[in-house]
Amino acid sequence: MIHITLPDGSQREYPGPVTVGEVAASIGSGLAKAALAGKVGDKVVDTSYLISQDSPLSIVTAKDAEGLDVIRHSTAHLLAYAVKELFPDAQVTIGPVIENGFFYDFAYKRPFTPEDLEAIEKRMTALAARDEPVVRRVLPRDEAVAYFKGIGEHYKAEIIASIPSSEDVSLYREGTFEDLCRGPHVPSTGKLKHFKLMKVAGAYWRGDHRNEMLQRIYGTAWATKDELAQYLTMLEEAEKRDHRKLGRELDLFHIDEHSPGTVFWHPKGWTLWQEVEQYMRRVYQDNGYQEVKGPQILDKTLWEKTGHWDKYRENMFTTESEKREYALKPMNCPGHILIFKQGIKSYRDLPLRYGEFGQCHRNEPTGGLHGIMRVRAFTQDDGHIFCTEDQILAECTAYTALLQKVYQDFGFENIIYKVATRPDARIGSDESWDKAEAALITSLDASGCAYEISPGEGAFYGPKIEYTLKDAIGRQWQCGTIQVDFSMPERLDAEYVGEDGNRHRPVMLHRAIVGSLERFIGILIEQHAGAMPVWLAPVQVGILNITDAQGDYCREIAEKIQQAVPQHPLRIALDLRNEKITYKIREHSLQKLPFILVAGEKERAAGAVAVRARGNKDLGVMPVDDFIRLLTSAVAERT
């Protein structure tokens, strides 16, 4: 007898080996129809998988995360099936699941066109409607190589040939199409209903630029029609919010081919940058951080000691002088240890918090660059806390509260928390890891934060908390982090004198709130669709006259507003051009100014202004002093 234990703890008994699909059918016809796969223990398998011994089993449906992965994987194969039907000479290569969808790479004699994508998607819909069973078979490796060579699929044959000869490989067939795959897959193509092809891009065979260029077709697939529609709507909204597009339209920055992966900040963009940096500088000052500044170029030997030279060399820019080799710093941590080591430190000095707006350089591949989100030169709001093991909990708890306040000020309410725990390959004692992980988890518990555990995803030197923002349209951005490091103080011989008079190693907490300022500003632009909160807006107020007769009055208003906050002058655009007022209003509205003030003869006579708020909101005519109170309140409250 075979005993199957279901997720609710109940058991079912079968006289002999039984498939996942048969178990689902024995529970109910509704579940059998909904079943996409099964989960035997921790392994996701096909519904045709034969269970031959007592096992725990859960039936995977479209409501499960694993079910969505199965749908997307199977839809990638459906894409390849459709391409082979329409373009028999095309060769299929690989087609994995990615975030929100899938892709498949093809070798074909000409570029695929938008019309081709339309035809392929239409054929996919027709193939899904056939509801053809997806059937698995297993072949010895050499037999599989010969099979794919025989049908002209040389890329597949090359992939299989790289598998050890002693291994068998699994193939999946649907209709006339058969593909190499480990699976699992949906039981039939009829389960695939909600998908869309998105675009075509170039991709090197096996990701190596020395190999031939293939064509990568991207697609998305979802469990329901509504989920697909919501995702496509989000993409449309994301396109409108694209920071590269808004950066041009709002004259904030540009990227130039003369310096790829670096940012040319324009006056308004640099104003935005300075508001973010100065805000974070005040955060340092108010929370016990001492701001420091390290050099850009450091000797190769330092990077060898930290381990970066061996593990990160290909991403580092290097230079040479007087037969010494140097690297532009890709991170600030080693420099902060060198500062810590100057002079004797006592346990009374700890925790010692350093902060730096340190510019870093990383040699990112050209294909990975993306506006100001992914660049080669960036500035971090980098901080390092040197403390004892007993101080980790208090520092992490305080840091989480600080980070929450900062994100809220920038307009982010939703934060996702993850604790990445010890990997198999690590350094340090289990006792130290136990203490560090417990401190991170306890700090989140004390902060009232719901969190996920990411087993084994910590760094080799210590665990970490990752703080991920969810933006206005539901996208997630991992920005903040705090990492516990036992390694680097050891490697660079940092120490302090303890209460016992002996020398001890400090624990080093690596922390960043916004991370790369460039990337964070890109996220801010997209979060607010370029319409920055009043306190961040590069230009906060536009003052417009209707005729030349109000020119002096508009200048008086500008001066009065400037004097309202002398320690932090408000940012004003005074537009006295001889243009129609409707033209000037429209122009400044397109620049997404928070407020536009219009002054005509009536307003001048009354000592007032007509106030328009962003979004074409007419706030009516009000005395200048009332508007100043409205403006300064919005700035102070960061609304």
C-alpha cells in the first residue's frame, strides 16, 4: 500500500504506485481539473509523476507560486512550438522562466519583426486551444544528442553533449514539437490561456559575446485574465514613468556616449541630487554618524587582502603609476577600516558610526547599463558601524526605525523585509552566526516588521537584512541593507581595546539606506512620475505675469518668498516673458511645478496671487502671505 500525506495532515491510501494526477482525481474532479503539477516533498513534479512510496504531496494549481512558474515554463515551450510551425528553419536554444514571464532564444536567418511576433502569438493561442497533452520521455544522453542532430537542432545537441554521458535526459512533447527540458510542465496545452509576447532582443549563444548572436523573444504569462491585464496596465504606466524619458523632458540629466555608464547632471537634476544628499547628510548628523571621505584610488594590495581582487577583479577599473597597480574603489568599506585603524580605539568609542557619500566605479557590461539606474560611476550613502557583538541588536533596531522614517519622507510606505541567513560556504564560528542572525531577526520583531527568511542567501562573512521598496505601481526595488561582517576587520587587522585591557576585533555593520544615489533618484522620478513632492522639486514655484505692468510686482513676490526661509531659500522660476499667459501656464505645467502663481492687475491691486497647484487644480486667489504659509508648510512636512 502507498500512503500519501496531504498538506492538511490527512492521509490517503492506494493499493500501488499512483500518479499525482490520479491522487488529485481521487480527491475531487475540481482539483483534478485545476492541477498543474504536484509537490512531492520539496520537489515539483508533473501530474504524470508516479509515486511509488509513502510520500507527502500537495497538488499545485494556478493559485500557487510554483503553479505560475510551471505555466510560464510551459508557455516558453508553447512559444518555441509556434515558432517552429511558422518558421521551420529556425533553431531553438534555451527558454527559461524569468521574473513576470519567460523568454526563448532562436537562431534564424533574418530578424523577427513585430508582425512576426503578432503571428507567433496568434499561433500560440491556436495551439493552446488544441489542448494537446504534454508527454515526458527519458533518453540516454548520446541517444538524445543523435535525435536532435537528426532533426537539425544543433544547438540542442550541443547543450545535451555537455551533460555527462552517464546521465539520461528528459524530453517533453506536445503535438509535433519536442524539446529538451527537466520539467515539470502543465499536463496539456489547454492550461495555457493568458499570455502575451512583449519584444525581441539580441542575445549571445550561452551568454558569451564571442559566440553568435541569437534572437530572444520575451513574453509574459499569468494565471488569470485579470492578472495579465493588470500587468500590461502596469507596464504602460511604467513606460510613462520611465526615468530616462522624464529626465529628458524635465531637463534633469543625460547619458552621453563619450562617457558610457556615467551621468551628466543638468542644473535642475543637480538641484534634485543636492536635496537628496543634503537630506541624507542631516540624517547622518542627527543619528550619531561622523561623515568621512576616502580616496578614489587604492593600491591593489589592499583589494587582495579584502578578497575583492580575486572575486571582483573583472568589475574593477584599474590604473598604474610608477609601476604600482591601483583600482578605482568599487565600494567604500576598506577605506573606512583604514580610517578606523588610525589611532587606538577603546570599547568606550563603540559603536563608532562612519558615513560617506563615496563615489564608486564598477565596470558593468554595456548591455547591463540602464539610464541612471545601472551605471558605472555612482555615489552611495554608505555607512559602516564598528561595534561589539553585544551591540548588534541595538544598532540594527535603531537602523530599521531610521530607514523607515527616511523612506516615508521620500513617499514610500510599503517596505518588504528579508533576512538572508548563513550560506554553506562561510567563515566565522557558528556561535557568532547564531548571535548575528538572532540580532537581525530580533531587531525586526522589535520593530513590528513582518519579514521573510531567505535561507543560505547571506554573504560568506555574515547575514543581512534586505529592505525592498514597493513603488506606486507595485514594482519592487531593493535599496537598503544592513550586513553583519566578521571578515573584513579580521582581514585588515582592525581592533579595539576591550574593557579587559585586551585587543578584540570589532564587528562591522555595512549599511546603506538609499544605496546608489543615482539609482534612488531614478526610482524617485518613476515613483512620482516626475512630479516631485514640494520639498524635492527642482523648481517649487513659478511666478507668471499677465502683462509687463505686473513685472515689478512679480519680482516683489519672488523676493518675499525667498526671504520666507532664509536658511534654505525656496526655488522659484520668475517668468516675465512677453508671451500669452495660457502659453506660459502650459509650459510650466509640463515641467510639473508644484505651484504656479499668476498675477494680473486685480491680483496686484489686492496684494494677492492666483494659485494653481499641480494637476491643473485651481486654488483660487489668496494673499501672498497665505500662499507663503501654504508653501512653507508643504516643504516642512515633506508633502
